[in-house]
Amino acid sequence: MNAVVVLIGGGHAAGKRTTAQWIKNDIKKVISGPLDVEVIDMDDYCSQKCLSVGQEHDKNAAITVNENKTVSVPKPSRYDFSALHKHIEQSASSSTTSKKVIIVHGLYALYEKSIRDLSHIKVFISGDADSRLIRWIRRDVLGKHKTVQLENIINAYLHGAKQEMNDYIFPTKEQADVIMPRGAEANAVSLIVDGLLPLLSPNEKMPEPSSSNVLRPTEHSFKNEKFDAQKNKYYDVA
């Protein structure tokens, strides 16, 4: 493949989309020369069953409601993994630049083996359930669109998303190279960007650590150690 592929999976409202855009912005700041970064939302490869509670055009919640107003637990089968796989391959082969990054984010970004086999870095974004639920409410109930009722979000979480997380999404954590346990974080994004640099610029050597970061003992450190061992001898007068 002619592109570096990054997969970002994780729970509902964990910060996958935010992390994807963050990586895109940061990698463009540190890579010199032409660079093409494509961000793919897995919801674009999801059936109409992905429609969230109370929203006709927003598929982020990935919860379905039947005619009896009961919530059904969504499954990964609603995603067209083969179409996503084909798109990644075509996008990578058709790149007009020597450096391209494809970032795929979604609930099941780490679920399908054929997709994982195309990737170079696999990221799982977690976070405790309460924090993700609060973020979900802020986004869909208190956000600028305000198209979902709080009751629907709570029902969707308790009777759909919670079980989906336990049964299907959380197990994909084992496939990750990088785990972000507290959502989108600057340090974790920096770590991912640092991992992308040698893949995009293999001829560029990573900078050698400065002398202050080298863990090799020096004569000065041994002198300090000797002094520490003699502290009690000279200063403990009790």
C-alpha cells in the first residue's frame, strides 16, 4: 500500500472523531512537503439501522428503535466492512502524493481482521462509562443541534449501547497498539504522531537523546551516590 493507515476504535462518545481530527492537524504541522490526510468515518459504511434515537440524519449513537419504542442492541453486522476495505485500498493506490495517511474512526474500527491487516497503527479509545454517557448527552442533547431528548439517550445507553460495548466493542481493545483510557488526550495524540513520523519519512533518523536524558551512569553520579551513602555517618547526630 502507498499509504499509512491508522484505525481508531472505541466506545460510544469516547472521542474517536476528535482524536482523528487532532492527529490530522498535528501530523500536518510536523511533516514537511506534500502530505495527504484522509479521515474516514465508519458511519458512512453503516446501514440505516445506524440511525440514532430521535435523529434521522445523525448515525453517531448507532442505536435502533423499533415500532414499539423498545431499544434493540445493535451489532457489527450493520457495517459494510468489505466496502470500507475496498475504499481504503483504492484510496491508498490512487494517492497522488508520496506521503498519505488514512485515518479510520468508528465503533468497530478494530473489529474486522481484514481492515486491521491494512493498518499500521491501531488505537482504542476508552474511558469510564459515566464520562462517555455525559459526553454523549452534552453532544446530542445539550449541543448546538439539540435534536435528541435526554430520555431517549438514557434508554439507548441502558438497553443498547451498554450491552453493545460489553459484547462487541470492548473486546477489540486487545487488538490495539495504543490504548487511550481517558478519551482524547494531547500526550496520547503526540505518541501516535511520533509513531507515524518514521513511517512517513523512513530516511529521516530519529534524533538522538540529549545527554541529560541518557541513563548511562557517569563519574559524577557515582560521586553523588558515595556522598548519599555517607550522609548518616556525618549528619545523623541523634
